[in-house]
Amino acid sequence: MSDDDDTSAFCPLPSDFSEGVAHFNSTEFWEAHESWEQLWLEADGDLVEFYQGLIQLAAAYHHAKRGTLRGAVRLFDAALKRLAPFPPDYQNLDRSAAVAAAQEHRQWAADNMNRDARLSADDFPKLVLRA
């Protein structure tokens, strides 16, 4: 994020954003990615990086869900790096539990890359959209 940006900045969120959160929380990670992609394409400034980080997080979990763990590791790394500069509740989206889980799941994916391993349904994190 830019040094001169207000890290608590909030822009009104389009419906695609909340739809993406709902898809993510329903473990519909590809659909979350699709919901956020149009926002990312139209965004400017820090929102470009923020949306891309969310898209990469959803894509990482899509790979983890499918068992393609090499892709999951790469995307967890990219998502965590891209989201790191933003406060945990940027855009009123509390992603702290999801980021903590992604850090653990990144290591799990790296450790299980050569196995047919899958996360259980209860292992997938949730995002919390604050009103």
C-alpha cells in the first residue's frame, strides 16, 4: 500500500464483492474468483492489489480442494504476499482467520504435495464482511 494512503479507507462495495465472499465461505472458490475478477479489472490504486490477493487466495483454495497442491502452494505464497500490506479488516472484510489458515494450509500443501491429500470441509476458512 502507498505510504500516504489511509489504511482504514473504505469504498462502498459492489454486490460482486459480497457475492464473492459468500462463494468463498461456501467453498465455491472458483465462483469467488470469478466474482472478484471483474472488480479487479476495473479497480485502481491499492484496490487492484487487494482484489488480486483475494483472487489468488480463492484460487489457492480451489487448487487445495481439487488436490493440485503444487498450484496451491504457489498461489498461497502470492496471495499472502499481496495481502500482507493491508490491515486485516481492509474494506470492512475481516480476513484474519483466513490469512492465518492460509499460512497453515500453505505449509500443509507443501508437506503433502506428492500425496493424494485433501483438506476436510471443516478446514476451509471463512471471511467476515462487516456491515
